[in-house]
Amino acid sequence: MINFNEFEIWFLTGSQHLYGPETLKQVAQHSQIVAKELDASKNIPVKVIFKPVLTSPESITNICLEANNSPNCIGLITWMHTFSPAKMWIGGLKVLQKPFVHLHTQFNRDIPWAEIDMDFMNLNQSAHGGREFGFICTRMKKNRKVIVGHWQDKKVQEKLGIWSRAACAWHDSKSMKIARFGDNMREVAVTEGDKVEAQMRFGYSINGYGVGDLVDVVNAVQDSAIDVLIDEYSNKYILGDKIKSEGKKHKGMRDAARIELGIRKFMDDGGFKGFTTTFEDLHGLNQLMGISVQRLMAEGYGFGAEGDWKTAALVRAMKVMAQGLKGGTSFMEDYTYHLDPAGMKVLGAHMLEVCESVAQGKPVLESHPLSIGGKEDPPRLIFNAPAGPALNASLIDLGNCFRMIVNEVEVVEPDAELPKLPVARALWIPQPNLEIAAQSWILAGGAHHTGFSQAITSEYIEDFCEMANIEMVIIDSNTNISDFKKELRWNEAYYSNL
């Protein structure tokens, strides 16, 4: 999907000439040690690059301009080792276009009680140097993450890792191209949105393509390539009898394989990172895309059904953040409820398009009728998602701003088998419960389509939203309706004036 090794976070240390060359030499030595250890941390997937200690307005501005122009630099870690007068940072912060995190740490973990003297105090001034830097960032209304703790602490490195993954997703969004095959589902409101504003805010380039453009590529797929892909299906999944080579629906599986190969070529040739489809526009295709979407998502492509380009872009961003982590990430939809007062639950699914990365065990590949679209029965992967913590996220366009809504959930095992439901699915309990979660989601305007992940937490998405400077609301175990309504009203006042 992406290569984390290509990306860099620059480690910037703030100081000043007041302390003399010997102190600055120690500052540089300490900074190199810290940067080297962070670079080696398994929790931080990208390179951490030490940069010379900054002691003047000119050096700070120059390094920020250099970061802007570096294609590999995705952000900055800033650390005030000593007191770094914050007026020196104004010029650099004004021109900086990359996200940054403020690491509020110090070189030594503990106070050396018996040896501490004023030389030690002058060298180790992060406690108030960081506050000076924090003031100017707040004064300039600069979004950033603040991480407090010792740089060798695993928790600190984990938080830096979360931020760095969000920075990778933000960097990826700047060159994200989404292909829309067909338009939005007719008369649906929430999947619409301002594509120009989205490109200005996130960097997404969303353009439409006639289904005929895709059909031409699909029809050009060679039978030999289909044979190879069919063998892969046979080895990777449990095949239903009807789609095996002797089954009456085997031709439908070959058609599905042809569509998958066609979409993949279209995506690769155009440099796309995500796509949308709609069952209302399938002219020239034998079936709605099922297994092809499920497998392409597993490779890292974003996807949104019924023309939902915002969710396609969100799923791609979540995929980037989750790369290499345990657990899957998928397009999802709240489909139907279990409203038993003893334990309310949500059954999440879609017609076909749930990513195999969230499958528990080996998926089953079968072909079944689909009552929408008027085409042949599409093959699809069928499975349950494994139990455990997860989240659903929705990106909506409110006209004057974008809002991200996240609901933390707990995936559970189904109460019983689902022998007549031939789709991939996940059953979850929303936090704090279905009643409050659904009320909050609806009050916030959350969509029925979501990005679902068992790999990342709300903190990843919060860091991403800070970088994008958009609103985010979280529905979790602490949510109550009264406070949530107030938060929405406060946010409306703030974000409408940005």
C-alpha cells in the first residue's frame, strides 16, 4: 500500500545562544541520542531524523521551509531542551505547512537529588521551555499534539507512533485520487458533498468516470489472467459447490474475477487510491462488484458504495494508519438492530462490500441472488468479524464545515448462526449503549456508511482531524446526551468561523 520507510519525521530541538557553546554542545548530543532511540523504536514506523539544534529565528524559519519542500518529510517533532524564546518560532510556524507534535520531555528521567546544581538546571529546562513554546503555538492557533513524559517511556513512543501513522495518512491524502464509477445513489443526501472544498481541505481529487470506461478495461482482460485468479480464489477461500468448476454458477465467478482484474488495472493505470460504485449504474457489467471490492480493500484501496466518495477517502486514510497493525479495516454500514432490552446490538454489513481484512477465519466464497441492481448473482466472501474492540467513523459535509463522528464499539459473537444471510458481517455493542450511541450519532448527522476498524483507536483519527483542522466528536463510554448536545453547539460556533 505505502512504504513507511520512505517517510521521515524531523526531530527539531529548540535552544538559544544564551547558555554558551558548551551547553549547546550537550544539547546537541542529547538530541541526537533521543532522535536515534526514537528512530529505532518499533512503535514508530517511519524514520526519525535529527536536525541541528535551533537557536535563532533564521534557522527555525529555514528548517520549516526545508520541511515544506521535502517530499519525504511528513511532519516534525519539536522539543524544547532548554528555554527557547518563542518569538524566534513565529516566522517558522507562520510558514510551516507540515503537521508537528510537541514532545514535552527532558533528557534525564529523574532528578539527581544529591548532585543537582544550577548548571544542571540551566541545561535541563524543558519544564518551562515547553511552556514558552506552547504559549506561542496557542497564541498562533496552531493545531498540534502534545505528548508529555520521558522519551524512553513505551507509552510516549506509542503515542508518537500513533501520531506518525496519522501524519502518514495526512500526507497520503494530499495525493489521493478517488475514481467514481457512476454517480451517487439517487435522492440520497449524506453521500453528497462539496468535492472542491474537500480537495482544498484534505487534498482529495474526486472525479467521475463513466461505467463504460471501466467496462472497456474489464472486457480486455485475458482469459489466462482469469484462470490464475480463479486458482488464487480456490486456494485462499472455501468455495461453495455452485461456483466450483463444475458448478452452475462458475461462470459468474469468472465474471467476478474479470471485473476484479479490470478494476485493479484501472486503479493502477490512473494512480487511484480509492473508488466508488453504485448498483444504479452497472451498464455493461454482468454483476455488481462484490468479491473484487472486498479484495481490493484488503490491498489498501479505499471504497464507498453508492458513490460515497467521502467514505472511500476515509477508509483509505484509516487503511494507511492501520498498515501493519493487528486487526482489519473496512467499509461498513449499520444495517439492522437487535433491540432486546437485555442486550441491544447492531448488525453491521452491506450488500456485498465488506473487506476480508476483518474476517474471522477463512472466508467462504459463494454466489447468491441480489435483489438490487437487476444483474446476475454476484459472488461474495462470507464471514463474521472477530470479537473485540473496534470503532466506526463517519465523515460528513455540513455545508460550512466537515465533521468526523466516531463511535467506539465492542464486537461480539453472534447470538446464533446466520445460515440465510450470505454476506460478511460484524455484530457489535455500541458504547456506551445503543440508545445513547444512536441518539448521539443521529444528532451529529452521522452517515449510515462508515469506516470500521479493529486496528486503530479514536486517538489515530483525532490526530488526523487535528492535522486537517476539522471537527471531531467521539461517542464512547463517557457520552451522555445532554453534554453531547452542548458539544455540538459549541463546535458549530467554533468551526463555522474558521
